[in-house]
Amino acid sequence: MAVRRLAARAGLVAGMLGLVVGGVAGTADARSDNISSWNSYRCNTVNWFCLYYSQGASGASLGYQHADADIHNLGNYTYANDGAGAGQVVRNNAASAEDVSDCNVGIWYAPNFTGDSEWLNPWMGGDLTFLSNNEASISVDDNTNCPGRGMH
Amino acid sequence: MVTAALVVVLTACGGHGQAGALPSGTATPPPGTDVGALHLPIETYLLAPRLSVVHDRLRNVLIHACMRGFGLPYPAPPAATRATDRAAMDAYTVMYRRYGVTDARSVRTWGYHAPRLEVRATRASAPVRLGDLPAAARRVLLGTDPASGVSVAGRTAQNGRPIPPGGCVGAADRRLAPSGSDSATRGPQGPQGPQSGPGGLVAAIKSDSFAASAADPRVTGVFSNWSSCMQAAGYRVSDPVHATGALASVTAAKPDTGEIAQAQADVACKTRTNVVGVWFAVESDYQNAAIHKNAKALAVVKAELTRQTDVINSLAERNGA
């Protein structure tokens, strides 16, 4: 089943490649203006990071503030009752994220921080373009700024 | 069927930026090859892990200096050690845990857990969350009003200095950006360089090849072999990146003996069936095809990468990072 999901994913991403290339080759494509990264603004500041059901830090949210700063399997978490997607399982169901710590945060395709990954710099939010609706774990992962934190 | 469609997209002729013949198939590394010795083709367009670590350290140094210039509190960057540097580089190494656990020595201690650094926490170096900072500091750090999220760029801070666009974070990122470029060509910036951020071309190729190769029959074939090997060892698991599905211990602080035993069987079966070698070769082929198709755009990325490398090295020399 996991392989079938990957195959579907492959088709989606391949379709997007052309758009991305257009952004690079062009000069004024909005996609190239870093629109999918912003200074975090919605995630409650007691958290390390948040995931959102929709792009642009919108829709229902999951904030995580426990000291371990990692979630091994997003299948064990559901969104809060605060927007579209409320109450749904988070795994394979997130479109954006925000980092409200001074640590890099990684997001992975598979549980326990394996497979392909994407990053958020400290204090930044972003749309999960390639792992959108296809993510399973998230953690502080930054041995430069935050050694020993996350990925427990 | 989807895979076939993908190959058409990746190898269709006539797209802009193509040059020369398609690269030939990648040789399959032999069983047991250390993933540290394997480098996927897209890594040519990413900052080297060492430079990504320096980039992160510099970003923190620059933000800290900017905040201090406003007379506002911000944690000093923690001191680097050989162990923290090595672990930080692992996180930026594309092949690290990409195909699941592969290191027999590591799994003997850590099972499926990521090896964890034991760091003596100090007040000065403890990680900081946004809520740990006073509102005045948050305003200058991000260049937005903490309550409304509206930009305060250009307004004055408490000490009378104007707040830069994007706050001290924005100022640091502009200092670290490749010189002589703009965001239109740099694209989504990530810690691994131009176009490595969300939506970037380099990130796309890296993610796309992972998905396509994991669904390729050559790879699913070795997944089946690996799964049979695991079953013979007493574990029912379908593919290597989802090997921990039934293990409750992976969320504990340390692995238990059962987790370690399964992880050891996992690595042994990967070696026996050469999952890593086959998957790496197939994924390399997908990446080479995408690189070939996007040669013109990637030439721009490469030039940006060279400029950013120069900026990082120059800043590192001046800041001792």
C-alpha cells in the first residue's frame, strides 16, 4: 500500500516539475519569490512547531510543545478543532508547517524520521510542497543550534 | 502505469535546457556498501553538508549580533564540538537514513532510533521557543507585530533603530544569500542552498526521484526479497521505510532488545538482498534523467550555489564560524 501511495506521489510530483522549472527560467514568477516561506505567525509560541491542514498556515492545526520536540508517527495525532480538517488524523494530511524555535525542524516521509525529508529554518513557516499530504514524522533536528534536542 | 508516465515526463525530448545524450544507467553498488560513500547526482546542486552546517551557525551568529545591536536578548549560539558537528552533518547528508537504517554498528546500540547526542544542557545554550522571548524581542526578531502579525519593517525599535524588513531573521538571510542574485533566480532558499527550500527545483528532483524509485519494479523487487528475508527472521514488514510500524518502543527514549534485534535483522537483510545498492542505482537514474531535462535551469542553480559558497566562506572567515 505504501508503494502504491509513492507511485501516485511520483505522478503528482512529476507533473509539478514543469511548473518549477518555469519558475527558475522565468524572471517574475511568483513561485520563485519564496512565497512558500514566511516568518512564523500563527503557531502558538509555547510550541516547537505546528502542522496545518491547509497551505499558508491555515486550516486546523497541531501544535507540539513537549520537551522531546519530536513526533515519531503523525498517525497518532489529530488536528485541533480550529478550522478545516478539525479532528482528522495528521499523518499524510498536512499542507504547511511553522517552526517557532531557534532550531531547524525536519519533516519526513516515513515514521521515525526516515525517507525523504524537508526542512524549516528557525522561526520560519512553509508549504510542504513535495511532502504535502505525504508526511509521517516531524522533529527538531539541529545539532548546530540545538544539539541533543529532538529525534529521541 | 504511473511510473511509465513519469519516465516520459523525465525523458521527453524537446524540452528546454537539454544537452547531449541521456546519461547511461548507474552501476549498482555491491551489497554492504557504506551509504556514506554513496552520493546521489542531485548532491552536485546542494551545499556540501559541512557548508550547510556553517550556514546554520552563521545564520545564528548574524541573528544574535543583530538582536544585540538592538539591545535585545537572544541566546548565544552554542559552542560546536566534533560530535555536534558530525551529527549536524549527518542531518544534511542526503543518504543518511534515506533508505532506513543501514549502519550495523549504530543499530547495535540504537535500534531504529536516531543516535542521540548526550549534551549537557546549560542555560545559555538551551533551545529557545518564540514564547521564551519578550514581545519587544519577537517584534525585532521577525519584523512583525507579535499580536497582529503585521509587518513593522522600517518602524523604530525601543533603542530608536529602524527594524529591517523581515526583522533580524530577514537581515541575516539577506547576508547569507548568494551575492549578485535575486530571489527570482535564487528561488526557494533552504539550508542546503538555492532551490533546496519548499517548492524549489532541487528539492523537487530529490523528492521526485525518491517517490519514483521506490515505486519502480526493480526496487519493489528487492523490497520483496528483503521482506521475505525479514519474514524468515520472524518479522512481517512490507518495505524498508515502513519497517517500524509494529514497534511501540521507537517512541521511547531508548530502544528495547526487541527493537534492536529487528533493526539488526533489517540491516542484515538489506545487505543480503542489496536493497541499498539497487535502490541507489535506480534513484540515481531518475535523478540523472531529471538533471538532463532541466540542465539549463540547473546551470543557474549551480552558479548561485558557487556564489553562495563564496559568501558562506567569506562570512565564516570574518566571524570565525
